[in-house]
Amino acid sequence: MVFQNTLKKYVMASGIGLHTGARVTIKLHPAPVDSGIRFVRTDLDPVALIPANIGYVTETSLATTVGNAAGSVSTIEHLMAAFFGMGIDNAIVEIDGPEVPIMDGSAYPFVAMIKQVGLSSQKAPRRYIEILEPVTVSSGDKTITISPCDSLYVSVGIDFDHPMIARQQFDSRVTPHIFERRISRARTFGFLKEVEYLKENGLALGGCLDNALVLDDKTILNQDGLRFSDEFVRHKALDLIGDIYLLGNPVLGKIDSFKSGHAIHHLLSKELLNRPYTWRLVELDAERPADPWAVQAISGEKGIFTSVSV
């Protein structure tokens, strides 16, 4: 894809938030070129405009949250993964609550929404973040590296002390077809003891077997079983794709991760911005690449983006 895309028209869905348990409605709208993905909290007065961008990330412990002085939106990673996977560059997400609905625990319901209305090609080139040099971030036994590649390629490894998971590895190039078929349907997962603890502390209030894979000490509690034999690691790949899209442009790079999660995904993105010589913005149909030193400067208080040079 060499041109930017948005939605042909708006589409709406409702569901409950995984952590708040509150019912929320989202509407995905078309948006102008170069506007990116933006959330609009319509339940607030005045309404809050929150760009889906790394500079607005406020929380990464249990999910990814973006926010500014006007408001916040949490658990955005599955929707962001669907936008990236299906090639959506610009969209407005109206939401009447603080958390994106969890739907079935995967990105596929959002993929279905996008397919329902279709994509509209925009007369502006798509800009990609081309990785020029490897960048690695580590935290304890967690590590993640991004290195040069001609497309987005993910190599994700996990290791859990549980007989249903153990050590799993997922390697794949990411294209719309591959994302929909191999990644988007993988559901979020948790362990029964952890879910019970979270609910006792006012979190995971919307979690149930309809929107998450839940495991006890030995097996999975969902009667419908797994959608993939390695569904757990595929969901980790899904989260990674959604979090990395907060860089604001699709990435051309190979990402190798082991035991990674939202926090270290965010650290990798911040490290990339701190080391602008490791990447450049390119337009695939342009004779020359975009300014390799251009980045987005962010004002969290006002929610305004301005282009600057580093």
C-alpha cells in the first residue's frame, strides 16, 4: 500500500470494558489525510480529543492507555492492531466511556467492522518508519529488538510455567491477509487466580469466558477450547502490533521479542524516538525518502502535534 487509507463511512459497535465492566459504544469514522488515529471521548464535557500516539501513553501495566489533561482511553491495543493490520492510517474513534470494549478478547470484531464498511484510498502517500539500525531494550528476562527489514515481521516468544502454554514461538510477516487469518482472532488470556485477585481489587470487572481465555493450574476453562494451538503467543504478537502502531506510522522492521508486554513495547518505541539516526520516514512511491530526522513533537496538555527537526 503506497497511499493512505481511511474508512469509507462510519461503523458502530457496543460492548463492555475488560477492566471497568462498563458498557461502551464506539463509532469508527473516516478522517482526513495525515490526521492519524484519534480518540474522542463524547461522554465528557467538553469532549476530549486524544491522539493515539506514543507521546500520549499514560499507562502500560495491564493494558495500553492514552490520555491528556482532558481525559483518557484504555485498552486500545486490540483496536490499534486492527487499524494497522487492515491498513487504516486515519480514523476518528468516538467513544462514550473510558475503555475500548473488549468484544471477544481479540482484534477480529474490529477487523469485521472495518471490512463491513471498506477502505477508502486517500490521495496522499503513506509514510513508513524504515528501521536503519538495530535497537534493543531489555528489562529483567524480557527483551525486544527491532532491526532492518523490508516489511513488518514479528518474531515473538513466550515461556509460561503452565502445561497449556509452556514455551511458544510465533514468526510471521504482517500483511492484511496474514493479520486477519493468523493473528486477529487470537484472544487475550489470564490465569484464574490472577483474575480473581484483579476483580477483588476493582479490575477485570468485565472479564469472562466470553472475552478471554482463562486457565486454572492445569487446563483451560473455556469450553470452546483454543482457536489456534499457539493462540497465546499469537495474542502477544497482536498486542505488539497494536502497541507499535502508536509510533504513528507503519513500521518496516523485524521485531524479535521474548516475554515482552505493553511496558517494554512502549520502552522500545521511546528508545526509537530517542535515537532518530536508527530510522527514517520513507514514502514508497517517492523518488526520495522523507526527511529522515523528522519526528512528531507532542504537547500533552493541548493535544497538538507539530513537526520539528531533531
